[in-house]
Amino acid sequence: MRVSEIILELSDIDQLLIAPNSLFYRKRMLTPDAEEVIIEEATMASSNDHIHLKIHMRKDEISRKDEISNAIHQHFTYRRKKSERQLQKVLQLGWQSLLISIVFLGILISLTLVVIKLLPEGGLSLTFREILIILGWVALWRPADRLLYEWRPFKREINLFRKLEQCKVEIVTGRI
């Protein structure tokens, strides 16, 4: 298994961690900038690679290496769980929408059959029939889109965040 290394060079721990008195502490423990850099770099790695996060910082802050490692892992565990909830929500909404669309399609098919029987064969009958058929296809479009495609970005995020929550974090001094 290959390893992709992400290197962060920090002059201050506040560039990486949110202060403990912050509203988001214990949920999102990384600063938005640090999170963005880590995610961006991890996204460029191959999907089969393990992530090794190497953080260069000042010698006086090396004593907080366990806190930093835990914060990174907790942060990406939180992000993974959030993406899992979003995925579940999208799939649930997709299946509910599909059920509603199928019922609606059944009603439209019934209306089409009624229009065919009540109206004489011709332009008006054909127009109503085609409108109802198109409306049925349109009703199925969004649930199909949701169930076929919309869930995929969340699945990719879950896999990425799982890799980041399990990544090796190494805190080293120097190079600053």
C-alpha cells in the first residue's frame, strides 16, 4: 500500500486548532484553513493510498502532539459522520420522491386512458396524451437523478474523511 504524505509547516498551533473556548470546539477542532489544506492535499492522493500527515512546528509546542493528533482524528470523524448523515438523508429523500413519482405516474397513466376514451381521436386528444406522458417523465427525473448520481459525492467524502481520521499524524520540529 502506498503512502501519500501531507506536510504542514506551522509557526503557531493556532493555525491548526480552534481555541478550546470556541463555539465549535469538540465538533470541528481544526481551523477552516487547516481543514481546507488537508482535504485539498488528501484529495490529490490516490484513493488506495494511506495518508501520512507530517506537521512541522516550533519546539515549544511539540508537547501538545497528542492533543494535535487527537484533534485531527476527532475532526475528521465528525466530518465523516456528518457526510454519512447527509448521504442517508439524500437516499431517504430519493426513495420517498421515487414512491411519490410512481404514484403520480400511475395517476397520469389513468388520466391518459380517460382522455383517450373521452376525446375523439385527433389533435386535442393527442396533445393531452403527450402532455401527460411528458409530465410523468419529468416527475421521475429528479428522484432518478437523486438515486443515481446525487449520493456519490457524499460517498467520496465519507471515504476521504475515513482515510483522514485513520491517518498517521507525525509532529516534528524544525524547518520553520
